[in-house]
Amino acid sequence: MRRIVLALLVAFLGNVHSAPPPYDESADAKLELRLTQAAARQAGVPMLVVFGANWCGDCKMLDQAFKQGASAELIAKHFRVVKVDVGRFDRNVDLAQAYGVPLKSGIPAVAVVSGQGQLIYATRAGELADARALGDTGIHDFFAMLVAQHK
């Protein structure tokens, strides 16, 4: 029985580590922002800038919600997403400040920006910083509220 439990644990941990991290730490964030804004403008939807880091459990939860579950379809339909790595709050902090996102309130943090570059919304009070507690339903409700408010 111990061998089976150990084998399952090893398999689980192997799968956890094989998933790609949500944030590309070597990405040129300014270039990614320009490309995503152009795609958002062309699609007629806002750009969703997600600030976070690979070490952040709540960032991983939000990333997972964007890929599957109730939030995935909503996000894909209404936004063009770009993820910006903030490292240990030592990378791309200037970009967060430019979008009015106070990283001191916690990550993940988001800014919603029009295709023309106008700020529509920014998390200023750590609204998503406890994404694990929000769960998929809370994350979906948050983004559904944003979509409804800015139609």
C-alpha cells in the first residue's frame, strides 16, 4: 500500500512540475503589451494586463481559471490577455505603475486597457490577490462584473 501511495505522490508531483509556468520571465513585457494592444484593437475588445509571478500561488490559480472552468470562455471572448512578470517585485514595476496598479496591494493584479491605450479599470485594492479563496466562481463573477460595467 505504501508503494502505491508513494507512486501516486511521485506521479502527482511530476505533473505539477511539468506544467509550464504562467509567466515568461524572459519576455520583453513592453513588446508583449504593444502586440497585445494591437490585437485587442483589431478584435474590438480591451486588453487585460495581468501582473504576477511564477512563485505566487494566487497567480497560478488565476492563470488556471483563464484556461479552464467558468472564467475561461468569458476571458477569451471579452479580452486579449497579456501576462507581465513582476518577479519579486523587481521587474516591470514601472509598467504596473503606468497602469495605476499598486503592486503593494497584492498580486495577481490586473489592468483593463482599451485598444486605444486608455485605462478602463485597475485593481487597486488587491481584488484578485486572494484568487485561491475566490475560486473559479469568484474569479468568474469578478470578470463578469467588469464586462457588464464596461459595455
